[in-house]
Amino acid sequence: MDFEPNQREAEIQRIARTFATGELEPGARERDRTASFPERELRALAGLGLMGLNTPTSFGGAQAGMVAFSLAVQEIARADASVAVAMAVTNLVADMIMLYGTDEQRRAYLPRITSGEALVASFAVSESQAGSDLAAMTTTAVRTALGWRIDGAKQWITSGDRAGVVIVGAKTDPKAGKKGISAFIIPAGTPGMTAGAPEDKMGQRGSSTVPLRFASCTVPEGALLGPLGGGLPLIYTALESGRIGIASLALGIGRAALDAALAYARSRIQFGSAIATFQAIQFLLADVATDLDAGHLLTMRAAQGKDRGRAVTREAAMAKLFASEAAGRAADAAIQVMGANGFMRTFPAERYARDARVTRIYEGTSEVQRLVIARSLLDQPLAGVPA
Ligand SMILES: Cc1cc2nc3c(=O)[nH]c(=O)nc-3n(C[C@H](O)[C@H](O)[C@H](O)COP(=O)(O)OP(=O)(O)OC[C@H]3O[C@@H](n4cnc5c(N)ncnc54)[C@H](O)[C@@H]3O)c2cc1C
């Protein structure tokens, strides 16, 4: 098994790392403090080819695959998780349009996303009463002479007030349960779609998280993405890529926490020695590094499987579950290594802890990942493990 990036993947990783350390890291703390949306930084990402990493070059993408995407998200998140989440969701939307869109939809939206004209893209499925239980959504899309009329409200939508393009889940047949949900592509500025005020969040404060309201929002027939009534399977398949993105984002935060802890442990002197010489500190660092490597291998397995055209439902859920929890442990360990300074906003460890926390919640909570993994185990035993 080879988890070494190929030349193209390594090049994309290098581009992302150079940008992250040179352009993102210096302003990350201030953007967190002031909850400032990183518009300039996101525009620059598109300029570097990092929006649409998996999108064919014919639509302006990098056509570099999920491994490249994962490596790039890790690098960006290492500097600023708020930029990384907007980037990850934008890539997810591009993948969905590529996979499920008609040629017309691909031509209309993909170049706008990859070029940065759309700035970012959003994926709006959650509602205040439908988070883990997406089938409980109440937003409706009713067929009219003009196309579809959408009514309802989405909640907690990443970049919902900034996105040039939004994919929205809505019930087209409320009596058909899970088979009555469809997906729609809606461009920003469509009358009837309005964003509410950004949430005041614990972490990833530079990213914008908003409610989206739909009041007689009319879109043409051609806004339907994928099959009528086939929205939920489409959303679940998209979440495979989404979870690889969030696992990668979590690993980036975890790596930043480990870097900070290592630097601090080397320079902090207590009892006449650098605290890095104390075994208790070394064990903390060793556990974090092992955790992050394990998360990285799980994430690379899922990304590589996806690149090879395999369904990676279980692998993506395992990667997201493990990497997000490992990132939380890494940030907590970094705070411990830094003592009082770890608790202060002048040091970055507390930001990493706040930024990492939500990776256990969005794109499916840790509990939901465990459900996905358990269901797939009961369906089909783990490869290589006797049933
Ligand atoms: C910062 C942020 C950004 C987000 N961005 C987006 C976005 O861009 N687009 C979007 O559509 N959504 C987005 N979300 C919403 C996110 O996907 C949901 O918050 C998430 O799916 C969980 O839903 P919930 O918050 O309603 O929790 P709930 O579903 O109410 O869950 C509450 C608790 O119950 C547990 N639980 C629920 N069901 C079960 C079960 N069957 N078995 C065991 N435990 C269970 C959960 O694990 C959790 O611990 C975002 C959320 C946040 C915080």
C-alpha cells in the first residue's frame, strides 16, 4: 500500500503550504478575534487552483483528485480552519455538480466556482429541526408553470451569505419520506432566497454560518440537480467526500497544535530544563503524533479509495470520526503542554481547541459516523477481519 503523494499531489500540497504559511497564518488570529470573513484569502485560493481540485480541467479545475484535495485542506487548516471549511465546502459543491449535474449545469456553474467568480459555494441541507435526521426537513419545492417554488428555512449554512452558488435540499414529495427529497442548484441573488445574520460561534469564527430563508423562491426546471426524489442518496454520497474534507481539516488543526506544543516544549524551561526533556511531556507529544498519523492514514485510505472510484462510505466515516476526535485531543494536549499560556488568547492553542470542536459535529456528528460504520459492518464485514 502506497500512501506517498505522487508528483502532482505533492506539488498541490506545496502550493497550499506556501500560501498557508505566508498568507494565512499571519492574519489567522486577528480574523478569529474579529470574526472577519476571509474574502481576500478565499479569492486567492481560487487563483491558486484550490477551488475545484477534483474538477476536470475543461471546467477550470485542477483535476487532481481527492488525495490532493485532502493534502491541500490539511495545509490550509493548519494555518486557518475558517478558510479551510469554506474551501472544503466549495470543493464539495463542485464535486456534486460534476457528478450529478447535466452538461448545462456543469457549464453554467463549474467555471464560476473554479475561477473564484462565485467566491465560494454552499451546501444547504440542515434545518433547525433536521440536523442528523435530514429526512425530517420541511423545506418544500413545488412544481409550477415557471419551474420550482421553494419555501422553508435552512440553518447553520457555511458561507450561505457569501456563496455565489448554493445546493439546497427540499421535499418535492412530502408523502414519499426519504424518497421525496430532491436537490436544487440556486445562484446567489435569486429572488426569495435571503440569508440571516451570521452566528456568533465558539470557533472557526472567520467562516460565516447563517440561516437561509426561502420564500416563494422560484427557480427554473433546470435547477433540479440529479434525479427527482433522489436527493437524499445524492446528499449521502456527497457526504463521503465532505467527510474526507472535514477529516483533513481536523488533521490540519491537530498538526498545528502539535507544532505549537513541540516548539513550546523545546523553549520552556522549568526546574532548569526544557520541559521537552520531561517524560510526561514527551508521552503527551508521542500520543498526539501517533493519533494524527493514524488519522492521516485513515484519511488517505478513504481519499485514495475515492480516487479509484470505490464507494468509501465506511472509510470516510472512520476517517472523519477518528481525525476529528484526534484533533480535539491534540489541541487539548497542546494547551496542557503550554500550561497557563495555553489558556491565553495570545497563544494559538486555545484557538485550535475551539476550531477543532465543531469537526465532531458538522457533516455528521461523531455519533452519526459511528452509526454509519456500525451499519456498514453489519451489512458487510470489515475487509481482512474474520466475520
Ligand atoms: C459551524 C457549523 C457549520 C455548519 N455548516 C453546515 C452547512 O454548510 N450545511 C448544512 O446543511 N449544515 C451545516 N451545519 C449543520 C450540521 O451539519 C449539523 O449541526 C449536524 O448535522 C448535527 O445536527 P444538529 O446540530 O441538529 O444535532 P442533532 O441532530 O440534534 O443531534 C444532537 C445530538 O444527538 C445525537 N444524535 C442525533 N441522532 C442520533 C442517533 N440516531 N443516534 C445517536 N445519537 C444521535 C447527535 O450525535 C448529537 O450529539 C453546520 C453546523 C455548524 C455548527
